Amino acid sequence: MFTIIQEDLIKHNTDALIVGLFEAPKETQPAYEILNQALNNQLDDLVESGDVSTTQGYVSKVHTLGQLDAKRIYFVGFGDYDQFTVDRARQSFGRLFKQLVEDSIQSASLAIDSLYSDELTTYAEAIGEAAVMAPYQLETYHTDRDENRDELESLTFLTNDQSVAEAAEQGYALGNGANIARHLVNLPSNLLTAKDLALFAENIADKHQLKIDVFEREQIEELGMGALLAVNQGSDEPPRFIVMSYQGLDTWGDPVALVGKGITFDTGGYSLKPKDGIVGMKMDMGGAASVIGAMDAIGQIQPKTNVMALIPATDNMVSDKAFKPDDVIVSMSGKTIEIRNTDAEGRLAMADAVTYAKQQGASKIVDIATLTGGVVVALGDQVTGAMTNDQDWYNEVVTAADQEGELMWQLPYLDVYQKQVATSHIADLNNSPGRKAHAVMAGAFVGAFAEDTPWVHLDIAGTAMAESAHDLGPKGPTGVMARTLAKAIMNQ
């Protein structure tokens, strides 16, 4: 996908020459000056008229009409140089790559020095992400859908720095991981059962030669995963517990555990969701999707860390067998749980997965789930809610999120909340203390099973879906936090 070449801008033959343009004196931007002179200073006229813009994210297309070997120049506006960041570059290039696909450009070249930065590899990684994420289209089931779309097949960096192409490939792997998560979340639940999710994970494992174990009902029963089994009780679809392992060190041990909620459809059970709330619940395995996407990126990039991905997979259905409010169940940890709300099922499945992570010697845990409507009320649909019992581990995760431009906000994990999930008069814990601090209570429940293992909880109920198209993708599943999880592993 990415290559490098050191060649004169004027003599470089390409369908599309990409140049960054800042709101700064033109004499400080050598690429612009070279092209302007070759075009008899006509670029100055286009900038003055507004046909070529330096505005952040604005893409301007100029046909060279044979005056250069390049057929077209695409100027990408970067705005004020002092406010330019990697995330702004990622978004601006996202708009560019969408435009290139719309114009059926299959091969392009980038004058990367026009970014005017000493950290070109960092920017190249962001460009690699944008190249695969921004033009991504979700699969639909229209009978008249157009499947013949030209894709960008190659991007050449005009530089002699080989590390630029390597960084872009790394970014491409991260972005592709996010797209895998998008694909999974987009699948309707009749096409993505727990069994189907396990088969997809097996394909990813085979692709990268990862170790994978898929536990079926009998093995889940042997493990004593009573919380996961309770959620599955009402379903005709058997559960799966998926364990993917990546060994990046010479010996296996002390893995970082990535735990993803895999509820393939959530009716709410006997605490039935309303008709408007139940639509879209195919997304309730978004945490599992992000974990699988992260493992794809990790398998491609091969960081020097041991990683374990854990996915408790089932749907939550209503039937004469389904678990009910007032039931008491026994989790894998041995802790007993009073069920007060069958629609608070995700935290039950996650509890057993977190316990398994601890039993397998996980050094750190991140759990990720479309867990609560409460986090949407608190933070909206642009920011992921987070909790932790270890500030150092949280700082590592939020650093990765900042690098990937994925917003997080830390919610409190205080004794008063931890006590409230232990207020049942007949069991160790209750799974739903009430509406107050709903998002925090859900996280605190999962934290009760993490105990003293460094743990970060990510609630992506608001950020897993986008209500409209954006710079890095279409309306619908976002693949949120797949890149952050992989980046956190890479940074170890």
C-alpha cells in the first residue's frame, strides 16, 4: 500500500499529487512555492479567489493541464500551523481520502515534507489510519447495491525516509482493526450469533497464527461461569467463551487482558427494553468487536507484549427458561449475585470473564463494553466513559487514546459506589442498585471482580455508533477503542 521515492515534485508522474497547505506565508512552504512557480504563479490567484483554501480540512483539487507530470494536485488545508496536531492531520487526510475514492483515484503521491514537522513518522501513522478508515463503507443488503467501487490501492511518500512507509503501514493495521470492529457491529444478530462471533475470531487467529480456545456450554459449565450461563438461559443459541492469545515475549506469562462484552443481541430479558430502545441492540457486542479488531492489529504489528483477549458471547432473550429479577446466581469467582434487573446483563458476563483473566495471571485488565445508557446521558456520544482502580494503568490507556484521537473521561470509582453494589440482603452483590450514577454502578460491579488487579473499564455505549458520517468514516458503527487498545499494547 505504501512506498517511498525521492523525486522532484515537478517531474513526478502521478494521478494525484497531495500537498499540505497551512495558513502561513507561502515562502515558508517550499512545496507550494515550487508548484506555484511551475504553474506561472497561478496558485496565488487560486488562493486569493478561494478556489484553493488553507482552511483546516478543506480539500482543493487543481488540474495541471500538462504543465506538470502530475495530472492533478490535491491541496489539503491544515489551518494555523501553531494549532496543527496529529489528530487534525488524521481528520484532514480522512476528508482527502474520501475525495480520492469519490474521484476514482487508485494511485496517489504525498509530498509529506509539506507537513513541515520533525515527527513525520507520527503523522505517517495517522495518515495510514485515515487511508483505510475514512473511505470505509458498511456492508448493506440492498439487492441493487453497487459493489464496483474504485479504491485507493497505493500511496507513495515523496521522501527518502523509509520509516515513514513503515509507520504508515502500522497506522493502516490500526485503522483496519477499527474497520473489522465496524464490520462486526454492523452485522444483524441473525447473522452474528455467539457461534458466528467465535468463528470470526478463529479466522483472525488463523490469519496471524494466534492461539485461540473457544469454550462451548459444557466447558463453560465446567469453569463455573454461572453469571454468563444465567444470561444465556433464555436463548436457543448456545454461548461461547472466546480466548485469544498473542505471545510477544520469549515466554508466556503476565499477559495484559482485553475483555470485550459479546452480547450479540440484548432484548433486556424480563426487564424488557421498550420498542424504541430495543432497535439497534445488535451493537451490544461492540466491546467484543473492538477487542477482536485490536487483536487483528496486534497480530499484524507484533508488539513485544503478551496479550490475552477474552470474550463472553451470548444473546439475552426472553423465554420460559430465562433468568428473572430476584434470582440469585453464583459467579465464577464464587461471589453470589442478586438479579434486580435482567437488562443489566453485560456486567454479569463481564464479571466471569474478568475472573478468568485473574485466574490466568493477567497483569493488567481492560474491559470494554456497550454497558449503560447512563454513560450516554452523562457524556453524550463523543466521549467514552472510563473507570479505574489503578491510576498508573489508566494513564497508560488514556495516553494511547490521546494518540489515537479517541476521547475518554474518567468517572469516579469511590468506596461509596463500591459499597452500593454490595447492598443485597440475600447475596454478596446486586447487579443493579438503581438509576442513580447508573454508569458508575455498572463499572463498580465489574470492578468488584477485578479486585486488586490493575483494571480500566471503558463504557462505549455512547461512542460505538455515529449518527452521521464523519471525517474518519460513515454513519453507523465506529470501531471505537480498537485502535486505543492496540496502541496501549504497543506502548508497553
